[in-house]
Amino acid sequence: MEITFKRNMSCNFAVLPLENPLKDNYQTRILLENQVHGLLPCKMQRINGKEYLYYEITGSQSLENLYEKGKFDKDTLKELFLQIVSVLEKLDEYLLNRDFLLLNPAYLYKNLDKDTYSFFWFPEQENTIEQEFCVLTEYLLPKIEHKDKGAVTIGYGMHKLAVENRLQPDDICKLIYGETENRNTDFEIENKEEQKERQKILDDFYKEEEEEEPPIKKIFVVGILLVIGVVIFLARYLSNIGIRYLGIAAVFLIVFVIAVGGLIYFLKYRKQDLENHIPETFEREEVTGIMGEEERQEEMSEDFGKTVLLQSEVQGKSYLLEIETGKKFFLEKEHTIIGSQRGRVDICLSVPTISRVHAKIICRNNQTFLIDLNSRNGTELDGEIIQPETEYLLKEENTIVFAEKRYLYIDKCNADFGKIW
């Protein structure tokens, strides 16, 4: 299935071609009248004798793009699967074929303004709904936040339902609400075998982490046994030195063993614990070196106009130069997300006309590409509005406009050394 993207005025569309003329029947009329809540608004257009379905995706992001670098926690998974249940019930209510629903993460869109998911219903879909559900769960498994037991239970439980072709709203709701703590609900899991099996999944998953717990207790037990052995040895063979001195020696040995055990714990395990608990956002800021507009504003206002020595860690890196202020945003990652929602993007531009997730810049094989991510006000490249979700090759000194913010692309990787800008 070949999908393309088009921008018309202020609207973005995902376009799916039809191999055969669209049948004029009850299901297609319901689709084109956009009566089913949860389905993407759709219209049919005929171009050069060929028919296309245009699905409006303005202000929405595909699940694939949205969680490209993120993880799914319990609440996110619950929200996703409950909305899938809702749209399945709507399809049944309107007597629409479930098998035409697309659940591939590339075709599953979330509106960031309304915080809701919308779905493609495509009448030439070849997979069954069970196959689509299996594709979705296989995509989710490696992206689950594995420290969240609730997320692990839901994710692996949904995959089990997909493999067993048990895609009924009741089964999904039982799995979702059955794992929630302290919740009174009518959706209780009656099958205890399934409950034990899910618990076994959790036990197996966390077994490895439990095995890696620091054996500090073993260190102290061995140390105490060693002290007792030394005291017995001294009492038997050196009894002539007196009980008082034996007691003092035993105390010193105990203190020595405790100190050694504590030192071993700190050197081997405490360092690892500290590394594992560094907040992800803090680590990302240190690694990328990309600062949001607000954080750099004060610093740049003081130093603007001065000649600043380029730091060694950013030498040779391409960057975006804000034409109005001269601020530089270095492109140090393979994928750089640009938008106004802090936490979801790498370059945060706090401007009302810029979408929460506006655009993406990809560095691949010494080339750089610009992609608009279905932004409401669009992205321009050298004065031309680019099509959404389409790669455009960037060249030296291309002018990029995100809504109303203008930038110059500087390709330091391929620039001649000593060139004056």
C-alpha cells in the first residue's frame, strides 16, 4: 500500500490510491459522510481517471513518529487500547467491516491538541483486523517502559490476545482493568490460569534484575564467619595473651570487615546505581548540547555581537542559524525534532504558530533532510511550502521557515574550512 502526503491550504492529507473504483454502497457512503467518531475525516478525489482517498491528518502525528524516541507507560497503553475498543464498537454499531481498519503504527494518528487517536478505514485493506492487531502489539513490545509493571502486563497480555486471535472488546477491557490496582470494576478476570500466566511473564521479566541485586548480605555473612574463625584460632593457639586483648582484636577485625564490605559495595554497585538513575531528560540535555530558545535567550543577549570561540564538541557540526537573532541550533543527533512542546522535541521554539511537534531534520550518510510533520502552519524551504512527511534534501544556506521563524541551514560537515559566511 503506497501512501503519499499532500498539503492544501492549511490542511494536510494522507493519500491512499484505490486500485478499483470505489463501490457506491452503504459502507462507503458512511465513510465519506464522516459520521463515525474515531475515524479520520475522508473524501474521495478522482485524478486522471484514478480514484484516491484523502484522509485529513492536520495537527496529528503517527504513532511511529510520535514515539520514535519514547516509551509507552501503563497509562499511555490503556488510552491507546481503550480508544481501539471504542472505534471497534463504533464500527459494529454502523455495520462497517472491522477488517478495513488499519492498526499499523505508521497509519495510526494521534491529535496532540485533542489528545485522541484517529484511525484509517480503508476499503481495500488486505490484512484482517487480527493481523493488524498483531502488527501493532509487535511494534509496542520493544517500546514498553519495562520498569512499569502495569505496562509490561498490558503489552504482553495484548500480544497474547493477538496471537490467539481473541480481539473482542470484552477481552481487551478485562486485561486493561484487571491489572489496575485498587479499582472497583465490572471487568474482572475470571480465568485464574490467565492471571497466573501474566504473573509468570512479570516474574520471568524481572528475574534477571533480581539476580543482579548487590550481594551485600553475602559479603557480611562471609566476613562475620571469618572473624569468628580468627577469634577461635587466637583463643586456641594464643590463649596466653589474655582475653582482653583477644576481645580488642576481634572488635578491630569486625570493623575492618565491615569497612571492606562497604567499600566493595560502593565501588562495584553504588556507581552503577547512580548511573542508572540519572534522569533521561538531564542526560539528553548534556549529550546533545541543544538548548531551547528560552534557556539561551539571556546568555545570547549578553554575548550577541561578540566573537565567540567555537567549542571543540560542536566543531564540524551542521546547525540552524536563526536569521533574526543569530542563535545557533546544532544538529548533533541523527534525528532532531523541532516544535513547541518541551519534552517531546530536541529544539524547542516557544512560538504560538509553531506546532507542538512541527518538523524533523534527519542526518544520514553525510546528507541532511527536512521533513514537515503535519504542522498546521506548514514549513517552507527557500520560499516553497513543502509537503508533509516527505524528505527534502538540505543544501548549504537553504532558508527554512517554521511557521514564522526563519532559519539558515549551515552545512559545516561539507563546508570548506575558512569560508566566510
